[in-house]
Amino acid sequence: MEILLWLVPSAVVTAVAMCWVGWAGREGRGEVDRDVAADRLGRALQHEHPRRYAAPVPERDRSTGVAVRPSRRAS
């Protein structure tokens, strides 16, 4: 059991870092007004994005999902 004591400092540092990130991250987002967010979303949805190329059509997989071994002839 004593050999596991070397894990204690790293576990404490990890726990402290997780608490700090959880506390510091909750305040930093900032609130956006609902009307402003709706206007931004509306402008983004109205904007046309040109397509540069057509997506390739994937080849149909003819697998049945069952592995079948070829039959062997009896000697």
C-alpha cells in the first residue's frame, strides 16, 4: 500500500485543477441577448454557401454481415 503513496500528489494536483477549471469556466462565457442571437442565426441561415465539389457517392457494400468460409473438398 505504501508504494501507492507516490500517486497522492498527482491525484491532488488533478483534483485541484478540475475544481479550478470548473470554477473559472462558469463565469467566462458571457450572456448574449436573445434578440441579438436570433438576428445572427437568421443572417447565417440566409447566407448561401457555394459548393466547390459534389460529394462522392459511396460504393454500395454488398456484404451480408455473415462471414462464410469457402467449402473444402474432402480428401
